[in-house]
Amino acid sequence: NALEIREAEALFYAPIDHRFDGNLSIAAHQENGTAMFEIHEAFIASHKIVPGLSAKMGQFFLGIGRLNQIHRHDWSFISPPKFFKEYFGGEGVLDSGLEVSYLLPTPFFLDITAGLMSGWTFGHSHNEGHQPLLPTHYFRLKTFVDGGDSFGLALGLNYLGRKSHDNEYLHFAGLDGVAKGDLFGKEYSLEFE
């Protein structure tokens, strides 16, 4: 009997100069019946300084897994998968720090990403948190298998670790992928994480 907006987000993007770009994402959402406004992402990034190297610094969703890098309003489903909700709080892991990616000069696509974040909180949080004993750190190795016009497979191997202020060590390792292709004249797509 009512219309309710679950979440709204505004994204601002602009070049800062000939080498750097700026991103700002502001979100509003309902949390336990209360409207919350927050900055989701605010970072500067560049892929124009060293060939094959990309870097970003500021606050952003960590470059781990496939789903964590996609804003919730861009998901092709409404509720997060069970594992995502259980481990990442349903909205993803957002933090402040530095992320660097390098496209290796191999004859096939191979990209490695590493990040070091503040780690004061983990997942979606509205408090300041505490300084961790070991900040959030992560690595991602991704590749793409090109099967010509009829098949493609993107794979990512991920690791994330953190040691909290309370001496709790958190670490995840995982595999994600997307396969798309044409089988007997019909298109198909398979995603896993």
C-alpha cells in the first residue's frame, strides 16, 4: 500500500587534469527506519602515468571479487546472495586507502590488483571504529579466456585479510567468474563467486 525508495545515489565524475580523474558518490538509504546520507566513494584515480598501471586513492569499494566492485543499485537482483550478506554485510566492503592494478605484459590478459586500506571498520559502518592491529589488505589476480565469437570466461582469484583492534584475524580467499557464450544458437551467461 506504499511506495518506498530503498536507496538513491548520485555519482559525480570529472577529469581533474590530463592525468587524474575524480569520483564522488553520495548515497541515501533507509536503515532501521531511519534515512541515512553518506559518501559512498570519494577518490582520485589515474591510468595515464605508467603504461598498464592504474591507481586510486581515497574511499571506495575494494577491488575484490566481482560483486563487491558493483554498486548495489546496479545489481541485477534485489537481495544480496547469502555469502555476501554473511561475510560483507550485504552492501560490500568500503574503506579508505590505496589500490594499484597492473596489466602484466603477457600474451594473454592477466591483471593483478593489490590494496592497502585503513581497516578501522570492515564492511558497511556508520561509526569511526578502532585502529586495527593489521590493516585491511587484499590481492586479486584476474584473467580472461577468449573462446572466439562463441565463448568468453572471466576469472578472478581473491584474497583479503585484516587483524582487528580486538586481535580477531579475518581472512578470505575465493574465486569468482563470469562465462558467456552461444550454445546451439542460444546465448547463455553463468556467474559465480
